[in-house]
Amino acid sequence: MNGFYRFLFSIIIVVTVLFLSFSPPMKIATANLEIGNTKKVFTEGIINTKNKNYEQAVENFTKAIELNSNFASAYSNRCLVYLQWGKYEEAIADCTQAIRINPENIEANLNLGLAYDKIGNYQQAIAEYTQVLDHNHNDFRALYNRGLANFELNNYQEAIADYNLILANTYQNANFNQADIYNERGLTYLMAKNMHKAMTDFSYAIHIDSENSRAYYNRGCVCRKMGNIEGAMADFSKSIQINPYQAQAYLNRGLLLQECGLYQGAIEDLQAATKCFCVQGNMAAYHHTQRLIDGLQKWLLSSNQTAIG
């Protein structure tokens, strides 16, 4: 199956107010200077994050933390940088610290869940998303990501329940693409072997977004499992038409063509799949598909020689 879409995390700047007790004039001036320096390097960190200057952004937020060790926003934003940079263990450490300083920072829980998700600790990711939902039971980001994590753990009914909650509150969730939710729920029904509900969800995703190549591909997989070869072929072809780099659609259409005895077309599709896999850097799939091509070509050569003999 395809990889799953994750909601992107956004930079949220938490306004931090530093209260000063009465002090002699020199101490007040020093404190104001420290606050000014902290704000300056923190703001520079935000700018560097937006510009994807991750190394510099980490340095900025680290400096802000050195100036104020209880600066929860600096930990939260450094966590976001580590997430975008792919440094998930560091992100976990920073999010955990941000929550320790400010337990009400549910955005940190959401990002902590994402970090656990990235390292494959789905159970802990679910715990963090649930923390978010304890504060706001309709937070569609937490419901969506918890559904994905439950899917990875084969908790299909729990995943379906999360997607149902999102779809039941569409009036509150204007920022998500409903087609993505139907796509994910359809995949879950597919894995739970409920083909008819899977087919319905993929078809509805296509109804919402007629250019959704992933929904066509997924529906093609259901058609194939249900023995509808013509429908599967049409959906794989439509997926490729929308997204010419849809490697899995080329692969599955190639295998269908092989089953139908259309060997030249099968080889062409499998070769197109290898090119896409190579571009995507998916070398395991590339080598697997190349072995399929080699096996088919050897079989064709052997068959021809047998016919000649």
C-alpha cells in the first residue's frame, strides 16, 4: 500500500511573559537586556526555521534556552526543527521538556506523538494523541494521526472509530481534505477484509476529488481482489494518468497484464515501475520489480525456444 499522509506540523510561537520582581536599577537593566537578547535569538530561530536553515535555528533556540532554562517555547520550537530535520530522538527530548515546563501545551503533545510515530513507537504515539484529545476531543489532527497509528498496530476498529469522529464533525474541521479521510478509512476497511465498505470509501474519495490518484489506485486494488479485472485495469490506468510517477500502479497493472497473457505490455509497465522506484529511492521495490521482469523475460525466451524446437 501507499505511504500515509501526515498532517504537517506548524510553527506555533507561544508568547512568553517574564515577570520581574522589584530590583535595584542596575539589576532591572541587566534583566531587560537578558530578556531582549532571548527574544532576539528566539525570533532569529523562527526565521531560520521558516527558511529551512535547521542547523542555525537549533543554535538560536539553544541559545535562548541557555539564557532562560524554563523557556518552554524555545524547547517546543527546537522540537519542531528536529522533527523537520529528521532527528526524532532529539525532538522527543525537547517536546518532553516543553511539556514538563508547561503541561497545558497540547501542541507539544501532538508533536511528541509525531516523533514517536516516526520511530515506530505507535503505542506511545497513541498515548500522546489521546492526551491532546483529552483537552479537545474534536482535534482532527490528533484523531487523524491516532487513526494512522492504530492502523499500523492492526487496531482497525479503533482506527475506523477515529476517522468516523472526524467525518461526524466536518463543520468543525474545515482545514482537512475529506478525500484523505475516506481514503484512509477505505484502506482500513480493506485490511479488515470488508471489501464493499472499502470500495464505497474509495469511490466517495474520488467523488470528492476526481484527481486523487491514490484513491484510484486503492480502488483498483479492491477491484482486483474482487475479481473485477476490467475495473482494476481502468483504475490503475487513471491513477497513472493523474500521476505518471505512481510506481505501484504501474507494477499492479503490469502484473494484471501478465495474468491476461499480454506479456509485452506487462514488461513495459514493470519497466516503468522500476524507473519510478529508482527516482523515489525505493531500491528494495526496484530490485523486486527487476527480478519480476527478468523472470518473465526468461520464461518468454524459454517458451519461444520450446515452440521452435
